[in-house]
Amino acid sequence: MVKRALIRGLWGLHENDEEFLPEMEKFKYAKHLVQHRRMSSSMERIFSCIQHEQSLKYKIPTVTYVLGKRYNETLKKMGLETVLICNDPFIYHAGLCHQGYWHKFDVLKYAMEVDGYDEVVFLDWDCYPIRPFSADMWNDLNKKESFQACLQFYKRQKIEHRKQLETDFTNSNGFLPNAGFIYLRDKSFIDEMKEYRWVPPASWSEESAMAKWLDAKTGGWVGVEKYYELFEPSCCNLHKRGTFRSRKIKLSKEKKINLYLLHNLKLHRNKSTISTIYKETMDKYNHGK
């Protein structure tokens, strides 16, 4: 029987992780401190997204893989099913600024190689259900390739290895698989990705790495139409309209009718609100300590 799971990941410093602060203090360069602040801000947004999902009508069964014992304890108290990968809140300390994203692939690796899942969908915290979950979602995913992710277009170029193919309005180097929804049923992906950790000009981005890996697998950028046919998940939309229904990107036919998930990148943009939610959550489940 095929073993499947929808999974999430959480890593980063908890407010009570005093023993790891000396390690962080080693990062005297501004780029490391900026990255640390970014991750702290991301943690606030994550807990805001958790609160949002717990208030939704529809629920999805997910397993959260956690780095850091304190956040693992907090999530369990909140009612989430968790798996603790390691007590340390980070794997990549010295390379945190450039390799922080790589924790996502460590979560996928642990789920498939240690926990033995044959198929997984990794979800960012701002990716949530819009209808009752059904096993039919897995059947739809099996109709396409073993790797699937929603295509996103970036105005700011994040890769530079492709030749110009999109002649109507934009550069093909702007098209990348968005890492908020990653479907896998081939664990070799994780080891193959090791070759693509440093993809200029955005070497910190897991999406740049996935784009370079995918182009290597397919012999180059396949174009929007072919990407949709092979790698675009039919069960998830990026934004409400989806990349392929924008005014600029048009397909000859639109097939997404069995949507289960929405990746809303604009969820909880109010910094004051998400900071308040994070503080209230920590006070409630950690007794203010």
C-alpha cells in the first residue's frame, strides 16, 4: 500500500533557545544578522498562518517536521501532529544566510527516507484548504510527473542560465517552480538537488535550485504550456486566480477544476497583527517563559 502524507516544516530560534544564542553571535557579518531577522519575522507569520488555518471550516491532515525541541513542544500543545528531526533549531549554522532554505529539503528527505513515505506534498504555512480533503487529490497528482510545483513568474530575475523563449512579454528566467507546494514521489530528487545549491544570482533560493534541476532533467526550459502539462499541480493554485489565468500568461486551455489548496502569499501582511499573534501564542503555550 502506498504511504502518503501532506507535510510542513518548522525551523528557527525559539525565544527561549538561549543555548543557541552564542552560536548566532558568531555571525558578525551584516548578511547573517539580516537573515536571522528575516527568519524571526517569518516565525511570526507562520504562527499567524497556523491560527488562520485552525479557524477554517475545512481541515487537512498534515504532519509537521520540526527542528528545535521548544517549537516542537509548542506545536504539540496547539494540537498539531509533529515529528522532531533534531533538538537543534538549525542544521546549517555557518552557512545560514545562503543555506537556510535547504532545511525544506531536509524535511522532505526525512519524511521519505526515514519515515518511509512513498509520496509527499510539502506545504508552506500560507498554503491552506479551500474544500474538504479527498483521496482523489492523490489520484490527480499521479496523472502528472513525479515532481510538481506551482509555476511563478518573478519580475526580478532569480536565475540567468536560460535563453529567451517567451517572446511576448517577458524573460523566461523569471519562471520558477514556487516552493510553497512541492509534490514528490521520487526520493532521488533530494540527492540530485545537492548539485544545485549555488545558482546565481539568487543562490539562497530553493526555487532557483529547483528551476536549474528541472531544466537539467528536461534538457532546458520547456515553456509555459509544457510546464503546465507536466509539472503544474491540478489541486493547488498560487493566488486566487493562479499563474496561468493572469492577463499576461495565457494557456490554450485551462484545466484546474479540482482545487483543494490555495497558496495565498498575501496572507497576514499586517506586521503589527502577526507580531501580536505570535506573542499571544508564545504566552499561551509557553507560560510566558
